[in-house]
Amino acid sequence: MSTLPAERAKRDAGYHAAGMVEDGMVIGLGTGSTTYHAMVRLAERFAEKEISITGVPTSHQTAIRARELGIPLTSLDDHPCLDLAIDGADQADPLLRLVKGRGAALTREKVVACAAGRLVIVADPGKLVQALSGIVPVEVIPFAAVPVMHALADMGGAPRIREGKAKDGPVITDNGNYILDCRFEEIPDPAHLEDALLRELGEFGCDLGVKGHHEARRLLRTVERRREGRELLRALCHPEALRRVDDVAERDEDPASALAH
């Protein structure tokens, strides 16, 4: 695929995602080139007064770009409940399992995705693969980098600290952490690898997408029930109420029952 068609495919994917945003939404803004195209289209719709939106950026880079484009920004402190989040992926397999995080914004992207009632992943055809493989990014606090690298090696990976470009030394994330690029020649069971990473390393930013086809369906149903529950709450965005909605959603029960407590 030549550069021009590839860029056009990114633009088309981003523009399609931007078309899913409705007036008045508070949205999560992911990091990366494909998501940037969505932001360009959102800025056009905002400038044309077609929609009024506010965005929560997942990185300093996204915040800078959003300000340049004229997209109003807010934070999770002020808007802990997002209507929708738009983000990219580095790889996507036929079961829609993902590898993410090669842009080093994986932890904030994960937080924003969890805060959103709906997550839209934008990807051009070049990101579609038959099987996930290659680099799996892991964000880690510098203090734990060496022990985590040993643990990753024991799991069959080949980790290295990501080096910066146009600077000496390691890449430092917006959270002040390192990125470990852990290479796996193949990932035959993404769910097992993700479970192992989370079990061994904790929540240090393994961003491998959903855990499998059946688990993906459960997660999608949970997200939908969270969305329904949050719609029932309307303007009431109380943290304790939202926690009850999420608990009920995890049990796959009617979200309205959360309001009875």
C-alpha cells in the first residue's frame, strides 16, 4: 500500500468516527495519526456550529493538537463520565482483539476508555492482521523496570526500554514512567498473555485489547449496560451512584436496579 492510499484510509476511518459524535457530547480523544484525522473533522463540525463538544485528551500531544484545532478541552476531574471515546490501534485481528500503546499513551488511553460509555476504535486496513504479534508495550515505573523486564523474559518475551528520538535516554511517558517494548514472535492466545501480564505485573499498562471473542461480547454488553445506567442517571454523575451502576453491569443485571439502593 503506497503512502497516499494509506493516508486516505486513515482519514476515512477518522472521519467516519467523527461522524458518530453527537451534539453536546463530552468525548475522549485518543493519541495517534488516525485519531488526529477524527479530531480534524470534529474541529470542522465544531467550527461550522454543527455540534458543540468538549474533549478529554489522552496525552500532551493530543491536548496541543486539540487546542491548535480549536476543540474545547476539559478533564476527567470535571467530567468523569464521558459519552464516547475515539482511539486508534496498532494491530487488530479478525476477532477484534487489539495491540495498543505503541504511541506511549496507553495508560491514559485505558483510563479514558474506562470512563467512556462507548469506545470507538479507528484503524486503517494496514493495521488489520490475521494474528497479533511483535511489540507489546508495557508502561512501568522506573523503579520497577528491571524486575519487570526479568518477569517479561520469563514469560517468553524479549523486553527492552524504549529509547527516545531527538533526545538521549529512554522515552518518558506523560505519567513520568518508562515504556518497555516487549517482543513476542507470535501471540497465539492474546487472552492468556494479557491475563499473565496483568497477574504478574499488575496494572502497569499492558494494552493488549479485549481478552477473547466470548469475553469481548461480555465486555461489550457490560459497556452497553453501563451506558444505559448512566443515561438513567442523566445529569446526576455522583461517583457512588456510578459505582453501583458498574457493579450491576458486571453482574449483567438491569441497570435500573442500581437506583433502588
